[in-house]
Amino acid sequence: MEIISFKSLPSTQKYLVEQIEKGELHVPVAVIAMEQSSGIGSRDNEWSGGEGNFFASVAVSLSDLPSDLPLSSASIYFSFIMKKTLEALGENVWLKWPNDFYLDEAKVGGTITRKLKNILVCGIGINLKKSQNGYSSLPSDISPENLLHKYLESLLKFPKWKQVFSEYQIEFELSRRFSVHIENERKSLADAALCEDGSLIIGGKKVYSSR
């Protein structure tokens, strides 16, 4: 996979989407920036910060993704593979449903996925060294470039959704202490039921991970 590196970008995801739409970049491709000034976070928040933290986006063809992956749970899929990558590098992170990286009780990063016709773009931001964006950090000695290489090694094996979900199903129990924003309301995950497609049943209503 081609990796394009920048000293600084407003947003790795915006850059990647724009270049793909212009036909300047072709999948599979990844973009990484040492600094990000106006990155995209969940619920239209920004995820920005300085050197030492992880700001990257990856674009792959939908046809390369495992056939059993529900696209509505792509954020869980991409996020859990990153969680496993960090774990293999000695970081004790866990994945809060559906796309937030946590160290104990503190958020340290997150994932945003976006579908472009037959392409899926995934943006990931993680505070490796510095507490920024109002969130905590690991802190870690991992370099952003090394983390991206290790992540792509795992991602490009495209493990089956069934395999990823079987592991995530166990980890989901950690999310029950928290709540999530559903249609601008905070909903507790204490009694949520996790379905095989990665969605939740909360208060009798099915909720998907894509926002």
C-alpha cells in the first residue's frame, strides 16, 4: 500500500477524500501527518494536535473487505484491528463501542469511517504522547510511522468479521460502564444487547455504529 507522509495537514481524511475524488490518488492508499490542525472527530467535533500523536487515514476498496463484514460496523472492524495492533506493541487500550480508544476510564483516540462509492475511508486519531483535544494520552514510545506500518500489516490481511467480532464481543462488556450519544441523547450501555452485526439493542431499538 502506498503511504503518503506530511509534516502537517488540516485533516488526513479530508485530504484523502479530496484526492480520491479528483482521481489523484487510488486505493489502497494511506496518508499520515505529524500534525493535524482541523481533523474530523465524532459528532462534528475536531481531532487535532501536534507532533508525536497519530493522525492517519486509510482508503481501501469495498471489494477487498471481508464478505461477511456489515458495512454499518466498519468502524468497529477498523478500530478493533488498531486496538489489537496497539496491544501487540504493549499498550493496554480497549475499544469502547463503537469507535473510541480508551486507556482505563479515559478516551485517548477514535475512528471515523466514510464510504465513497466503492471505497471505504477510515480516519484514525490517537494521542500517543500528548494529552490534546481535551482527552488523555497513552503515553507511548511508539512512533506514528511505526504504528501505521504495523496497523496496515494487520489490516491488509483483512480478517473475517466473524473472527474480529468474536473477540470484540468479550471486550464489549467494558463498555457497559459508559453511555453513548444516540440521536443527540445520551444512552447508557448498561443493559444494551450486542448483535452479531455489531449493532446494539437499546430500549428495544436497534442502533448501528455508523454515525
